[in-house]
Amino acid sequence: MLRVGGISRWGRCSTVSPRRLLLQRSFLQSAKEIHATDSRIILGIETSCDDSCAAVVAGPSSLPQSRNVAPSDQYKILSQSIAHQDHSATGGIHPYTAVLSHAANLPNTIAQALADAGIGPDGAGLDAIAVTQGPGMASSLSVGLTAAKTLAAAWRKEIIYVHHMAAHALTPLLTEKEPPTFPFLTLLVSGGHTMLVLATSPTHYKLLASTTDDSIGDAFDKVARALRIEWGGQSGFTNPGAALEHFAAQADSSKSEHDIPVFPVPGPGTMTFSYSGIKSSVLRYIERNISSEALSSQKPADVAHRRAVARAFQQAAIRQIEDRVALAFGLRQRSKADGDRPMGMEGLSTHDLVCSGGVASNSYLRHRLSSLLTAKDKACHQRQTGREVTRTVRTHFPPLSLCTDNAVMIAFAGHLMWEQRTREFDRHARPRWSLEDILSP
């Protein structure tokens, strides 16, 4: 099993200096030592949003027969470096500020990752460079792409263009002793995405459900700001959604001082996500029931009210996730309106659910999904035969340090997409890029 060293749950904010996040120094191996074992070494670069990330990952130079992924213990994280940006002063990510920070931070971030991996300034020892091409913020993506292309040209290395969300989906194949096997379902939840996808190979995905409006991560962030939950700075939370989870966890469920409504889950029994309605419901409740003074107050009663709202929102947001996952595995019936629409899993059987993306760090989400799927008496329906088969569905979550954006997943995806390597430098940022279209240039 790949060893992953500990870091703080959400990480501290860093605006200039890259932070090395994974692995104790004693676990690191140099590129020279790795190459002696006939391994392939890839530099990964990730700049899809606001974190400037670089990492070096080693893996086997060939795959076992009839496999498209080698066992996880054959991959090693040689280094990782991340420069965080603190957007708490502006209330969120500003694209212009983000791109300026990438331009300032990425060179040192890459240099640190290379140095920690024992890679010299000439790139000797590297076999390729993997870089996020999309989706994400076009301006931020372009900084990483330019850096990767420049290094690839100067060092005469091939480049691998990686889909950011595919990299998230593949992470447990790197980190788990008993990883998921294809085909598997993957739930991708982040600030920009909420989707349920069937993965049949590292480069082939079928979209089963997606959001029709806002993402779950965006809803978390906006509700956290409306409740004036502290984040950034010295709070220890790099984003408002993470701060909301911590804030809600401290709500006293034994008290009913405030008549908090049960916020509705839209479209039960349908294979679509929607977070605009629940977000609006919570914001309306705050506007009508919590004064501006109470939002800023530290009086126990006012804080308790805000915590209760945060908890009610989080429960409703994650109930929607539970409903769609249960539908996909046949644990619940689809609505009549949605029942005749092909789901995309006909003829396939899967026993694994991967949950990835920044929101996958949420401990309440992890608990609810594990409770839903890991009980041995859960029965999944094989719709194509009408038979009911009892089986255990395994849930897979990346380590907390690899849920949020990172370059380890990009470098690892590069290993799995080795056949897609190229020397073409005319590919540009793809801010919108469907997982079903991953192999198109």
C-alpha cells in the first residue's frame, strides 16, 4: 500500500512559499534510485484553480498483461509541493489575482518538487511531464500549460495532457492497497462539479448524472459566507466549505431552541443534481430569521442558531448525494418520470464507488456514503435480468491530502495515460471539457 504521510486536515494557507505536503523525508527516494529499478518518472503540474502544484511520481515502465493499471505498491510519490492562495480578504477566488499568484509561485513550486525528488535542473531522470489541460479557469490553466510546454521543449521531454476530474477519479488506484477495479462508479464533488460517472478505463467515462445548475461545493461556499463563518487567514481552513463542515459539526443536536426547517431535496428518484434551490432556501431563511447583528454576534444563542442552520444545510445537501448514489446502485426506485431514461450501466456490474474532489474531504459525506453502501445486507438490483443479488459495495476515498487539487494525481494520471504522450505544443486550456470527450485533442 502506498504510504501517505500526515498533514493537517485542511492545510494552512500559504500565499508565497510552496508547502511540501506528503511523505516523511525518510520515505523519499531519489529519481536516480528509482530509475535503477526500471521505473518511469513523471513530473505533474496542476494549476486549474488557485493552488500552484507540482509533484513527481514514479511507476513501472510496463504493465502486467491484461491490466491497464499496475498494483498500487509499484507507484511511489517522490515529492509534492503546493503553494496555496488566501482569498478570504476578497470573499472568494478572483481570476486575475489567481493568475498573478500562479505566475509568482509556480516556478519555485516546480523547483522544490524537482529538488525533493532528486531531479537536476536539466530534467535528467524525468521521462515525461503531465499537466492539467482542463477543466478549470482558463487563465490559471494557461500558466501551468505554458510552464509544462516550456520545460518539455527545453528538456526534450514528451508531454501528457490530463483531464483534471479524471485525475481525481483515478487517485484511489494510487493510494489503496485494494483499489477499485474497472468498471467502477465515481462521485466527483468539488467547487465546480457534481457528477456521478461510470469509469470503464483510465480514459473512458460515461456521465450518469450531473448538476443542472450549481455544484455542491459552490453551495457550501455561499452558505458559509452568508453565515459569516470564519475561514482563511489564521482559521486553518483554506476554503469556506471546509469551515462550514467544522462549524456544523459543533451544533448541539440535543437542543431545539431554533425551529430550523428540513431543507428539501430536489428531484428525489431522478438522476440529476441541483443545488441552486437548496442554496436559495437557506439564504432566504438566513435573511428572514437571522439579523445582521446576530450573524456577527458571538453570543452563545446566536452562534448556536447559525450552527444549526449550517448543519441542516449540510444534511440536506448530502441527502441528495445519497439519493443519487442509491439510485445508481439500485438501492432505491427511480421516479416514474425518470424511470424510462437509460442510465448508462445496462449490462455492467460494479462493486466499487470512488468519491473524489475537494468536497470528498467532508467527513459527514464519507460517513453517510459508507453507511449507505458498506453494510453486507445491502442488495443491488441487476436491472437487465430483474434478479436481486446481494453484494457489498466498497467505498473508496483518497487521503484527505489528495482530495483537494494536487499534482500527485496529475502525475499518476500521466502514468495511466502513457500512450497519450505527445510532443505537440499547440494544445490550449480547456476550461470546459467533458469527461466523455477525454481523448479529443
